[in-house]
Amino acid sequence: MGTGKDLRISEFVDQDDKRSVIVQASQGIMLGPSGDERLDEALEVLARAGVDGIIVSRGLASRCSRVFRGRDSPAMIMSLDWTNAFRGSDHPLPMMRLEHLV
């Protein structure tokens, strides 16, 4: 170990068995929350279950940052791709032109 990449990977890969459980929690978020999701609670359940990492969007990361605090908490892995292709006219930020950034 020694490189930044190795150090970052060690945050979510068990150093004894070299295995990891990572859950993606950012799927379906690009359309915006429908109002009835309890994502905060779901992430807390995943953290208590002992997952090694959780993939989150930027907005979810700031909303649920407390889940990732502490030595025994899961690693935060941010999904940085973005698209506005699925936004309808009723979305708070409707699509003016199609964009997809990776």
C-alpha cells in the first residue's frame, strides 16, 4: 500500500479476506424524490447491517452524511454521472436541452 488509490480502496475492502459489499443507493434518484422515500432510514439500516460502502448521488450524500461518520461506518462512494434526459415538464428543473455528463 502507499498510493492514494490503495488507501481509498482500503476504506471499503476488508483487508483480511479482500472482500467487500457495496450497495448502490443512487438508482432512481435522477428523477427527484417522490416525497415518500425514507432514504435516510434505509441508509441507516444498511450501515447497521455492516455494508462496506454505499454509492450515493451528490444530493443524497449531503442529505445523509451522518450515516458515513465514524470508524465503523460504510465508505461513501459518490456517483458523479448526471443526466437531465428523464425530467418531465412537471420537474422543478425541467429539461431545456438534452445533456448527459460522465
